[in-house]
Amino acid sequence: MTGGVAPSGSLPIMADYDFLLALREELNQIIREAGAPGVDDAVRAFAAASGVSEQHAFAAFWRASKRHGESLEAFAGEVRDQHQRQLAATGGQ
């Protein structure tokens, strides 16, 4: 039985969750956001500076952007701006 009322004295039965649908929806959002201007360049630069693969850098960007409630494009812009401020503060070193 999926969903509905459980027999007396037992825990309620949860409806089936469509994991594949959730993954497809997440993938569609990632594809849309990854194509935004500046995202590829930001991920590539972060990967090179951090010595990690672009796949790992992208995963970090995705998680951090969602943790901060921003799109990849907005988060990439924030990273770029912060990097520019740091360069200015250190005289470009």
C-alpha cells in the first residue's frame, strides 16, 4: 500500500517518492543555470586556482550558490567581485 492510513498501532505509510522525477527536475535547473553568462569562466578559474577538476569546482559552486539562495550566475558574479576586491587590496598580487 502506498499512502493512506496504516493499520492501527503502526506508523503511517508514506507515499512513494519519485526520485527519478526529482533528479530530472534538478538536472534541468542545473543545465539552465550552468549556461548563464560568466558561470563557465568562474568555475574554470576556481578549478585552476584550487587545483581541482572542473567537475568538483562546479559541484562546489552549485552547493554554495544554493546554500546562499542564489543562482549560479549571481553566485559567480559575487565570487568574481570578491576576487577583484582582494586583488585591489593586495595590489594585484
